[in-house]
Amino acid sequence: RRANSPAHGHMDPDEQFDANDEDVLSSSYQGGENGSGRTARQPHVIQLPLTRVKNIIKSDPDMGLAGQEAVLLIAKATELFIGYVARQSHVHTVQAKRKTVQRRDLDACIPIHDELTFLDGALE
């Protein structure tokens, strides 16, 4: 849970990505000197399986080779996007006085949020 999240776990419906998201993204792939002059990689803060993300990238004929850093950035951006869509769907669920997020909550979010309009019709 984020440090700036309310204790009850609900997110502000108008919350946009904040500085904490940027910190998570930059810490997802940081290197540091390990005394030998070499760069030591720190553990990733990414939940999606990177091999699967890389396979999805390779399946796109318009996409060339993707380096490990690109795969990490795409995976992290995907996680942030999924989190945003989930929060917006949850807000709609709470407003409808229900406890379970359903497909109709996601469908209701798409026309309300301009940044999600590209999903219109893509989920059918």
C-alpha cells in the first residue's frame, strides 16, 4: 500500500500517478557499485512475469528486438495502467453500493475517463 493511501484502502477517484509512482518506476531497475566497479542489479519491484511480457513484445510484427530495460519499463507501465483501471473500476463499484468489481464497472469507466477511450470496443 502506498504511503499516501488512506488507512481504509480506498483511493481518491481523481488520483493521478504521483511522485511515488515515479519512485517505484525508477527503483524497479537501479544499479549500484558493488565495490568491484561492476554494477549490481537490485531486485525488481515488478509483479508481471518478464518472460511473458517479452514474448508478447516479440509477437508484435511491428516491434523489433527489445532490450531488458525496455521490457522492464513496458512491464512497469502495464502494471501502473492496470492499477489505474482497477482503481477507477473500484470507485464505480463503491458508487453503485456493491462490494464486487464487475465487468460493467470497467465498461462504465471507459466513457468517463478520456485516457481510457481507446479501450472502447476492445474488450468485446
